[in-house]
Amino acid sequence: MFPGTRHPNPHMLGIPTHYEEARRLAQELGLLDRAVFFGDWVPYADWPGGLLESDLALTLHFDTLETCPAFR
């Protein structure tokens, strides 16, 4: 599950992502909507429920000055 593939803030629409490439690869591998899912932004209060249903969770981001203190 890749939540938050579309940011809820309309001013963030121009931010580059790897969404299209990831979706295309999942489709090519026959995994799209079977084992790989792309979803909407998840409100902070809803995260615990999603994580409790998960077998594995990864956080993927570039190593920048912001990401180290921002990851909590």
C-alpha cells in the first residue's frame, strides 16, 4: 500500500514524485491492485489502524536535512 500518492494541498500538485513509474512497474509485474495498492492521503489519526493491519511497514524518502528530524 502506497498511501498519499496525491497530496491534499492543491499547492503541492507540481511536486515531482515517482508515482507514475511505480504504478507502471506494478502493472507490468501483474501486481497492481493484487499485492500493490496506491491510495489517497491518510489523515494522521487514521494511521494506527492501517499500521495494525499491516505485516510490514517501510518509510522511503531521500536523505535530506529535513528527513532526519522530521521522521518520528
